[in-house]
Amino acid sequence: MARILVSMPDDFLKSVDKLADNERRTRSELVREALRAYIRKTGIQNSKKALNNAQVLEELLD
């Protein structure tokens, strides 16, 4: 598994660590899950936007 280096403010990191501790997960697990959720969210939004754009284009061409 690859490793990355991410910089964040100390207060934010404390919040991340507190959440990870409350959920009994590692910091890495929490960050991976957050990134998975972000990828899913932006992928869905981009797909919806692409479908909407295709619909508009279709209407313009009719």
C-alpha cells in the first residue's frame, strides 16, 4: 500500500484523531473512508451534470 504525506492544521488533526478514536478506527481508515465518500459524491454529481447537459443538447438539436 502506498503512503502519502498530507499537511493539515493541528486543530483539524486533533478533530480527526478524536473522531477516529470515538469510532475505534485508525486515522488512515477514517481518511480513506472520507476520500471514498468524496469520490462517490463527486462522481454522482458529475454523472448527473453530464446527463443534464446531454438532455439540454438533445432538446436543442430537436
